[in-house]
Amino acid sequence: MDSDRLEKAEEILGYSFTDRELLAKSLIHASATEERVLSNERLEFLGDAILGMVICDYIFSTFGNLLEGEMTKIKSTVVSRKSCATVAEQLSLAELLELGKGMASRSSLPPSIGAAVYESLIGAMYVDGGLEPARALILREMRQMVHQAEESGHHHNFKSVLQQYAQQECGHAPIYTVLDEQGPDHAKCFEVCVEFNGRSFSPSWGSSKKEAEQDAALEALIELGSAIRDEEGRISII
């Protein structure tokens, strides 16, 4: 692989590799080699795990009042192929890839190709320099995504929004009913549904009654057309 491509990669990443062969391997697509073990797929596997760990650690450290289910929703939004593809597109990472003739001749590449090279570069940085440079890259590009996911999906008090809606529509508050409980006393999960004005809405599970009620209220708002959940899990109140 030519040195100009490696230098451009280091410039984009903001990191200089001790082992440039490792960087080069992270940029080799499976289509460019006869043996897949020589491609970036193993580094992609490692990078995916590092990405998930760093984002989970950041969510845990930053949002001290969120419950497990709420943190999981944010993580699922951020640690996704779509989010990784967005970062890869912003950094033009797919342009750095060494591709086989069949792939190189295509007018455009699938977004998943960019997502994969982003993860393989994270894996290469981790192997070359440890966790800190990989963490720095991840948070540089994805910190804002985490906060957007938290703000759009978790700042709203969905029970309060639904109560206002119900009062305006029928003059009385929604009723929340526990339909089921599962698990031991120290780690119970609850299934809750909400109803008002003679209508029952889709139930939701939560690791506490409060969480289940919030999620049930959100489901009711979505079914009523008063809230929208987009493809990345973000919630907008209409």
C-alpha cells in the first residue's frame, strides 16, 4: 500500500502508527486479497467490541441517573452500522480502502463498507497504541451522537406529555396497569399498559415500574400520532 494513503489515514485519525503494516491491514478489503484472514475483517471484529465498550463507559460515566434500559437504548442508537457509516462518510474513510477490481469499479460503495473500515481502524489503533487513542477517536466523532440520542429520547417525560394530551381530549388522567412481573425480587421486570378514554395501548416492559410506565406512555403517544421514533431511535414530540 502506498505511503501517501497511509499518511492521509493518519492525518484523518489524528494518530501516528508505530506499526504501519497494521494500519495498512486495516485498510485492506476482503475483495483485495485471496485469503480473508489477511483482510481487515479480524480488526473490524475487535474494533466493534472496543467501540461498544467505549460508548457504554461514556454513557455510564456521563448520565448517572439513567436506568439500564435507558442506557441500552442510547447505546443501541449510537453503536450501529448506520452511525458508523455516517462517521465513515464524514471522514471519507472508504476512499482509503484497498479494494478488489470488482469493488473498485463500482460507482458507489454500500454504506456498510465505510462502517466496517471505521471499526477496523479502531481495532488497529487499539492494537498499536492501546485503549486511549482508540477512545479519543471514538469520542471525538461520536460524543455528540450520544448526547443527541439522550436528549431526543430520554429528556421527555412521556407520562407528563401523555397526561396533558389525555386531559385535553377526555378530561381525565391515563390509567397504568401492571400486566405481568418476571424475575427474582432483586431484579424484577414489569409489563405495563396504559389506557384512557376506553382505549388500551401497546404494553411495554421495564426494569422498574417507573421505566415501564414511561415506555408505555411513549408507545401510546406514538400510536396516537403525538410522537415519532425515527430509524435511529430518536424521539420527537409533535
